[in-house]
Amino acid sequence: MAPSSSVDPRDESVAVIGAGVAGLITAHTLLRDGFTNVQVLTRDPEVGGVWAPSRIYEGLYSNSVYGEYRLSPLKLPPPAKGPFLDRPSGQELSAYFQAFSREYLDGKIQFGKAVQRIRRHPSGKGWSVEVQDAKDGNFETREYSRIVLCTGGCSAPKMPEQLDREAAAAAGFKGPVIHTGEFASKIHQVLEAVPPGDGPDAPAVVVVGGGKSAQDMCAFLANKGRKVTLVCHNLDWFLASPITLPEFVRKSRFLSIFSPHIHLRTTLERFLHTTWIGAFLVRSIWYVLVQAAFSAAKVPAGSPLRNVVTPYWSVRANDEGVPQPNGFLSLAVAGKIDVVTPAHVARFGEDGHSVVLADGRSIRADALVLGTGYKSSWEAIFDKELLDELGLAPQPANPDAPYRWDYTTLKNPPPLHPDAKRWSSTIYRGIVPAKNIMRRDLTINGTGISMNNGYTAEVAAHWISSYFLGDSMRLPGSTEEALAAAEREATWLKQRHPQSATALNPSYTAFLTFLCWPQYTDDLLEDMGLRVLRSGGNAVTWPFKVIDLDEIKDLKQERDARRAAITAENTL
């Protein structure tokens, strides 16, 4: 079961753990490359990850522009009529991933198989995986030569101790306490506990958190006639416009060039991020984006809805498109959602129907929804010693890391997050644990926040397959080189996104591509010796060329041709 240099990697077993977008495209890519023993393991009864049928609900829409959240082998059907015509609904994305799995992975996905523990094989090579069957509860141990972790960062809910169910029971809280990750399956509990009403004494739901999930659930509840209060430290910043933006703006590299990358590939990017004139233009564009969004959403001056994270520096963002009457922002502006920010919920009230803020204020709460994020999905499937050995756990940060980017657009940053000062990630490219890079038996897909998840995951899947096959790639030549490269990447993320503690949930934020996803995927393509800047265009038009998944649909053929050419050259 262990990887062997004398055996064709295609004949060895691979476990892909997780059946979201990253897991599906990784398995498909490996199978197309000739891997004969690929198994997708998921604890869920269906594919889709965060877009699985059991996690979607009425009124849920993606942050992505229609046509971006897909994979190159399969087109998205034409959009259904709905309030957000430029963004796919949860139902549409769920149906898409179901169709993808039926078309390309029939018989390859094992549902209801919860991975309980991953260990090194006793031989020191390969992996032993303990799996529990969801139906009968039985355990079995399987052996695999290679593993791809596609468990993502939104599967292990994190509840603050002072607000979890145990704290609620101890305080005598009368209503349900649920996490946003459980919302679809437990909506009925909230709706039953809080009947419709709008008066000062009406039952109410308190939602804690300022991210997209918390906002979506506030909108759902308000549209059901429930009284809702959102409490958070701050809200996500957002993009919005009075009309649908043209594709050459929203589906191109236009926004990405105004966000600096770890290296600046083009003359235009170097001008924008290393000159004072360029920095002025970048700051002006960001100012216009933010003010235009507030204007499009009709958010008045002084509104708590303006208490958003610093847009340029943060990856917490929503794409509202054209704001709709039944969306969070419009409902909040209309007074149908009460927004309390900046604020912090400290505890449950003594009356069983309230929560108490840190400043002593009491807010009625007959149900509590926690949009308080997630823990790493790896903590439950690896023991601590192996997490540390592999470098999958947060590693102590090096305060003397010898890296610095003197970009003019990175001057005057906000303070570094306290946890970012303490911890760093050592996952190279967000794909391979640096400590394990020479083994070629463990990779990760889907760890980074990207504005185009489909494109990013698909290019990463090809990178992973090339890595497993032992293809000629641009890679660190040793564990030490990989650790140094990972440290450089971690240092960059702290300088670029100082408010994000990326290492605390590495299964979600090991590498933040965000708006720079085109530059990041170009780096991966370049690692494989493949063409970059694929959307084309000349020196003037390239930032406005629409990026489409079709431009990477032939990556397998390109990789095969390059491999054959290298083999032929080596035989001369």
C-alpha cells in the first residue's frame, strides 16, 4: 500500500477525503491521468460539501458570479429565474455537483464513510485510515498509498464556550442554540421557537457573527416574518452595484491586478504596486469600490452597516451584485433586521430569553444562531503528534523571518492579528505539508479562500496529479527548502492580510488566494511548466479578458505532451 519508486504510481491506491468541489475535481483528474484505484470517502449521504442538499435552504445564493463556480468538464445549465440572476442559487449548485458526480465519478464515491483517524502505515510508508460506516456504525481500517485531504474548512463548527449548548443549559436558556453549519437541518427548531412577530415584545432570534452565513440566515428569517437581531464585532465588506457589472470587469483579471501578489508578474502590476502614482490609483479604485457599494445598497451615513472590516486588507468579503429587496442589506436598511455592531455577546441572560452583551446591554433571544466560524477539519482525524510531525497544525511563527515586500500599496497596514504574530502555516503552496514534501504521498486541495473556487481547485488538482506522478516540476529540492518557501509564503500572507490569523484553521486558510486567484493559479501552472495568462489579450487589453474554465480544459493533454517531450529529450 505504500508508495514505491519501483511501482507506477497509477497502480497504487489513493484516498480522496471529501466530496465537495475540490474532492470531485481531484478524483476526476486522477482518474483521467490513469490512476486505477481512486476512492472518494465522504461522511455525507451526498456530494457537494457546503452545497450538499442537506446544507442548502430556501433563499441561499453563492457569492460567485454565474458561471464561475463550476468545473471545466461540465457547463452550468442556464440560470433559473430568481432574485439574484447574476449568481447561482444553492439549489442550482447542489444540482450541478450531483450531475458532475453521476457523469464522471459513478461508482467511485463511498457515501456515509466517516474518516475517524489517519495514521502512518506501520511500515513507515503509506497510510492506515480508520473509517466508520454511518449506517451500521462499524469500523474498518483501510490502507492507502496516497491521500488527498479535501475536507475543507467549513465542516467542524466552532462555538464559543460561553454560548454553546452546555452553557445554554447551565444558564437555563429556553430556546435552541444552533451553528450556521447546522442551519438547513435545524431551521424548524428556530421557526418553532420564534413565531412571526414585529412588536417590541415579540419573540426574537439573535444571530452572532458578521460573515456571509450569518447575514444569509438573518435574511432567511426576516423573510419568514421573524424578528431578527444580528450582533457582531464588524461585518464583511461587500461589492455591490446598481446594475450588473459587465463580464470584462467581474470575470476578468481587472479586480485582481489591484490586489498585490507575492510576486508581480507583469509591468502593469509592478507599476501599480511599486510606484507612488500606482499606489494612488490602487487606493482610489478601492475607495470607489467601497463607496459605490454603500451607495448601491442605499446604506446611509452613520449606519451600523458601514462598520465593515477594512476592505483592502481583509479577505472577509461578499459579492452582493445588484442588491435585492429580500437580501440582507436591503432588509437591514429597511429596519427588518436589527444590526448591533460593534458588540460582543458575553453570556446568556438569567431570564432564559436573552443574551447579555459585554457592555451590559440585554437583548431578547428566544433562539440563538452562531455564525462563529469553524475549527480545522483535520484536528479530528489526525492525532496531535502526527499533525505536528506533518506540519498540518499551526506552527510557532518566526518573528525574525527575513522576508519583506516594499510595495507602495502595502504601506500603513492595520495591526497584525495577535494570533498571526504567534502562529504560521507550513503548507507549501497551500497544497503540500512542507515537512512531508519529499514523500509525495499527502496533498491538500481546497484550503484557500478564492474568488473562483472551481478554477482554483481544478488547477490545483492537476498540480497534485503531476506531483504524485513524479513529473518534472518546479519544486523545492528538500524539506528544508520547502520549509523556507512555506515560511516566505506565510510571511507574505501576514503582510498582505494582517487581520487574518490564517494558521488557526489551516484546512480553510492555509493559503489565501482571494482576489489574487488568477496570479496564484498562474504560479501553479508555471510549476508544471505550462502556459500562464491564458485569457490572452495584448499589453492593453489583457486585464479585461474574461477568464473562462474552458481555457484549462486541456491541461491533461498539455501535461501529457510536456511529459512525453521531456522523456524523448532524456533518451537522446
